[in-house]
Amino acid sequence: MSISDATVAVSEELAARDDMIVCRGVDKWFGDFQALSGITATIKEQEIVVVLGPSGSGKSTWIRCINRLEAHQSGQIIVDGIELTNDLRNIEKIRSEVGMVFQQFNLFPHLTVIDNITLAPIWVRRKSRPEAEEQALSLLERVGIPEQAQKFPGQLSGGQQQRVAIARALAMEPRVMLFDEPTSALDPEMIKEVLDVMEELARSGMTMMVVTHEMGFAREVADRIIFMEEGEIVEVGTPHHFFTEPAEERTKLFLSQVL
Amino acid sequence: MSNEGAAGDVASLSTLGTRPPFYRDATVVKWLSQVVGLILVLLGLFFLASQAQNNLEARDIATGYDFLGTALGSDLGSGIDTDPDTSGRALWVGMVNTIRLAIAGIALATLLGVLVGVGRLSRNWIVSRTSSVFVETLRNIPLLVQIILIFVVIASLPRVETDQGPIHGWLHISNTGVSIPRVTIGDGFYQWIIFVIVGAALGWQVMRRQERRHDLTGQQTYPWLSLTGVVAVFAAVGWFAHPALGWVGAIFDAIASGVDALTPGIVQLVISLLAIAAAVQWIRRFLASHRTPAGLTKLIDDDYFRIIFAAASAVLVILFVTLGWPGLSSWIINSGRDLFEVIADKFGDGRTGVPITAYRPDIEQLGNFPNYGPAGLNLIQALAAVYFGVVLYTAAFIAEVVRGGILAVPKGQSEAAQALGLRRTTMLRRVILPQAFRVILPPLGNQYLNLTKNTSLAIAIGYSDVVQVGQTVYNQTGKTLEVVSIWMLFYLACSLTISVVVNFFNVRMRIVER
């Protein structure tokens, strides 16, 4: 069921683009508990996909499988033409092409903001420090906090920390950005500053996959919405379709609870 | 910006209105209570000391440390000098034994503890199980029992045989302990070490240069490899070229006679000037830190107290060196001269032999049974028992400290590092270990202190550490209180040294929170 849905929902204009992330029948168990069952979906280049669903539905697990923070047990995950297998070289390649932003920011507390951002460019991309710092400063400019470069993460507000985390991920010049509930740990007044940065990023043509509970963001920014429950993809569609005429009973029930 | 804020606060504080009476003035009370407390403690100590002196005199017990110079009627089991002339020398040998035990123990216990601690976290089932068993066994049995157990186990090993041991006689293990090659300092050692030091300084520069180049260009460089290489080259060249430095001794001789030419008055003058300079410097720095672009901020009472305290300290130091203990100056001159004479002697003429020699352990038969000869470094039974006892015991605790430190780094940190594509080694080195180290350091320092103090259990099996030697000394001289005071000062000095070193790293590793 979910297979056909995922394919049908892609608009013609999108369908013409290259595939960025392809999942075919992905399964994932934690012990006896099946967290993902038969996830099949394709995310196109420059597409913004928002994944919705009740907690425990496997949204985060799926997004974490895409850069191998969790290993899937069967099925295929292909990112930008590279298949995610046990091959360490593939994992390394995919990770340096996929940026990730976490709910808890996960900045490195012992490094300054600028060192947080330049760490990976210096040690993975082998850039020179001046070059990496120049890039880091322009990224901080982009996320709106260039004056915080020399501070430590503990000295920043939650919203500022999450923007640094986005800049840190962007410093690797990824082709895809994954967001795992980026605003869930933030105070309400800081959510907007992070969502603004994400919107700007979306407009700039980045391929994005966002797990969130921000319905407003999903409605405004997403090209497609994927609704999950109990480890399965229940429904896929444009925001208009999803919020106005959902097909599945489970989707209707979810929307009646959150809206 | 924050400076201005602070200045504003100070200004508003001082315009708060009328002054309270001095006994309700927070600043005055704070300083007065500290000065009074200090005086009370000093008086209390003085009272206790004189009381003890009086009591001992009343009971006709002679006090004083003169016994340190008297002859000791017995030999020591092991040490740098097994037949010391005096009690003082014997205690010194004991201290050296304890220090050697502590340093070697800390090194091995740290290595073993880190391996086992990381091992407990390993995904390899056998490694993690073995590590768990190691920790749970060793930390749940009293150290004294373990030391005696090792002692007994060594005693049950085969006897020393006259034929060659393993590795062509370079290693012997028997019921008398372990004998390994002895590495000794030869005649040319000190000239050679100059080459090594120069090499290390130069290598350090090369290493920094390489690190800078990596920073600037992103090129792969090998800073540690270069450092090792430069030091190795200098050590190799120095091995043959060191006789060229025979003249170094003369320089130290000149310094020694220069120090000897000083009079106590000059030393007192220098110390006094240093004290004044330090106080002036401190006050100037203090005032500078209170200076804003708008001019000097208004000083509050607390600041005046600090300035007065700094000046008073300088005056006290001057009074102490000139009037309180005039002998100190001549003592400084004498020990300074002796120090440089000893160094000059190390570089003395004709010292051009091989810097370092390794001797193969030998076995000699003087009486009925063969035993280890003086050529090897003999880890005798008692030493081996107490050494491996404290090492294994402390390693178990260090393992737990290390494991706890690594687990204390949130999982999100390694996930973030992985998501950025960092390799495992880079992640450990740049992200995980710096954070784990900060958690590990304080309890690790405690374990080092424990290890050092636990070496005193050597008395149970008769290894001549400072406690065992001290016991011998007071049994012969009856100077119990004096020996105990020496023990206390010695262990205090060791513990404070360890604390200072650990705290130094602790401060450097601290994370800025806000």
C-alpha cells in the first residue's frame, strides 16, 4: 500500500529530478520490537519532505537510519547513488554528504562555537584553518549570530545553539540535511528563529528531510508530507492534500488530535 | 561592557548612604574574622607545641632531631644504600624507596586501569567479561590480603638456578623475586643528556612548526613523529660526541664559587627587594584591573584591605628574613653552593665514558644456595609483592573511574561526531576524550594519593619503605614522636605534590559554562 502511495504522490515536476534518497522495504527491529516495517520512499533533489506522526511511530529511527546512526536490518537505503551497507567507505562517504541536526543540539561543549564548526572541515575535508574559519564565519552570518563565534556553547541560548548546530552541519557542504525534531527542546520564543533559518535553507535549494511537530512549518515549507504510524508509512501527499483531504482514517485521527 | 556594569554597581554601592557601625560592616567583619582566625590558629599550634615540649621534658624524654645524625645499628633490606651510616640517611633511603614505588606504581596502575576501564566498555564479549572479573575481584579484597597473597605466591615459585634463565639470561623469575637488566648511568651521561635536552627543545620547535603548517594549509603533517625523530638524531649524535662537552663542569664550578662569595647581607637584601617588588607589582596589577577608560574606579573598603594586606605581607617577609631567622640566608648560600658543586662534579673532568650501560642479571653462589648478583635490577620478593599489590588494587579503581568518565560523555556527542563524518580515532581524540578526561581527572588524582599512601602497607611484609625504616629507627632511638612527624611531613609533601600536578591539569581542562 505504502509503496504505491509514495510513488503516486510525487508531482510530475518533482518526478523529473534526480533521486537523492531512495528507501526500499527498509525494516528495523529493536530486539522483538519492529520499529520500521517496509519503509519505501524516494526523496528527490532539492525536495523538502516533512515526516509527521505520533511519538513512537519510527520517524526518528528512519531518519537516523539514513546516515547510519542506526543500522537497518533489511531493505535498501541509497543516498545520492551510494548504497548504505556495512562497507565503512560507503558509510563515511554518505555521512560526509548528509548533514544532521539533533533535538538536543549536541554541540561540543569543550570547543568554542567557531571550533565546533571548523572541526569536521579541518579533520575530514582537510581544509586549512584560515579557510575553514572564513567559511564558518560566513555560515554564522547566514544563521544570524556572527558575534558569538568565540563563545562556548554553554554561553548561548537554546535557539542560538541550534543555529550553531545547523551551521556546523552546513560546514561540511552536505547535499542533504536531516532534521530530527530540531525545535522540540526549545522555549517557544526561540522556535521561530530556528524555523526562519530552516526556511531560508529550504529556499536556497537544499534537499531536506524534517521530523517535526511544527504543523505551520509543514504546511508552509514542505513539498511533501509523509505520515507514519507504528513503523509504517501511512500516507504521503502535498501539504494541501494532507491537511485538507487526508485519505486514511489514521491520518484524520492524528490531525484531529494535533490541530 | 560588563566592566562598565560592574563599575556602575560599585558606584551605586558606595553611595548607599550612611555607614553601619564597624561590627555590622560586612567587609570589615569578613577581613577581621579572617585575621583573628589566623592568629588564633597560630596561637593554638604554638600552645600545643610548647605543651608537648613541657610534658616530654617533665617525663625526662629528650626531644629534638639530633638522632638523625647518630649511627643506625642495622642494615636495610633494599634501596640506594643498604648499609646507611646514620638514621637520617636510613630514613632518606626509605623515602627514596617509597617515592620510587609510588612513581612506578602510578605509571603502571594508570596504564592497566585505562586498558581495563576501556575494556569493560568493549563490544568484545571476552574482553569486557575479563575486565569485569578483574575489577570485581581486586576491588573487593582488602589490599593487605592481596599483598600477602602475592608474597606467598612468589615464595612458591621455583628456586634460583645457576643455569641461564629465559631470553639468554636477561630475565629471571624465582622465589626470591624477579631480576631484570639493570640500566645504569655511565660517566658521560650528563654531557650526553645536554644533547638530548637540546634535541628535545629543537624537536619541540619543529613540532610546533608542523602543527602550524597543518593549521594553515590543511596538509597532513607528522608533528609527533618529527619530535621523536629530532630527539633520536640528537641522542645518537650525542652518544659519540658528548666528550666534546667536558668543559661544562667549569661553568658550574664558577657559579658555585660566585654563590659562595655572597654574604648573608646581600641575600637578605635581595629577598627583601623581591618581596617589595612582588607587593608593588601585585598592587599595580590590582589597580590596573580597576582602571576603566573613564579613569580609576572608586575603590571600596574590600579593595583597600587587599592592598594593605599585600603591603603587610611584604613587610612581614622582610622582618622574617632579617630579624626572625637570619640563619636562613647563610643556609641558602651554603645549599646553593653545594647544589652547583654537585652539578659541577657530575660534569667533572675525564667523564667521557659510555652514557648508559645495561647489565645482564647475574647469579652468584656465595653460600649454600645461588642468589641474584648485583649486576641485575632485582625486584626482590617483598618489593614485587607490594608493587604488584598496590598496582593491581589501584588499577581496579582507576578502571572504574575511566569507565565512568567515558560513560559520562552523552551519547549525543558521539552521534554528532559520527554524523559529521569524523573517523573513530578523530572522534575519540577531539570530542570524547577531552570531555571524559575532565570527569576522570579529580577522582584519578584521589587514586594516585591512595596508591602513594597504600605503599605504607609494605611494613606487613618487611619491604624497607619510609614507614618500615622509621619503625626500625624509633625502635633503636626511642624517638617515636619525631619519626611520626617525619612520616607525616613526608606523606603530606608527596600528597600535596600530586594534588598540585592534578589540579594544574584540572584547571586547564575546565569548560566555560557561562
